Amino acid sequence: MKIVVGEWFWMPQVGGDVFKKLVKDAGLKYDKSNGFQATPETDMRLVAALLQSALKEDVEVMLKCFICGAPVECEECRYNDACGSTKTFQSCICKDCETKEVSAIYSMRFTELVG
């Protein structure tokens, strides 16, 4: 199962105790019509552990590129050790954007969000 932080997703039904832990302890959002959503405040390590145990399948957490919005695989990121994705890092950069003039693009994107 792949979870992209910030995007809504569906998953198979889990028991009530697992659901409560996902929502209350891990901070996963739930909406009846949209499903589940991980936010930057969500404890993704706890979500992954709970889902792997309940669903008996691997859970892959992906973040969005700060510049282009493409999914970024945490395991392939060179900053994964520093980030750890316990509380997701909101300024990840995908491999494509990393090869461009990142500082200029990063500054422009940051200005768009702030200003």
C-alpha cells in the first residue's frame, strides 16, 4: 500500500481498535466520503506499523515534491536519515527538480506560498 502525504486514500476495513489508534494516536484524518489523509502532523511511522500489522502488507510512505508536487519516495531520498519522516518534512524535492537550478525554483515556490 502506498500513502502519499496530503492526498486522500482508501484502505480495507480494519478493526475498531486499529481505526482509533490510526485517528487518535497517529493523527490520520478520516472523512466518510473521502477516506483517509495523512498530514504533516501525522505520525507516519505509527501509521505504517499499525497498517502493516493489520493488513499484513508493506506500507510505503511518499511525500510531495515542494516544487512540482510529484510524489517523492522517502526510501530513495538522500535526506531520509535526517528527516526520518516521523513527522513528515514538507520541503522534499524530487530527483527531477533536484537536477534543476533548485535554489531559484525553491525560492520562487516558497515566495508563492508565503506571499
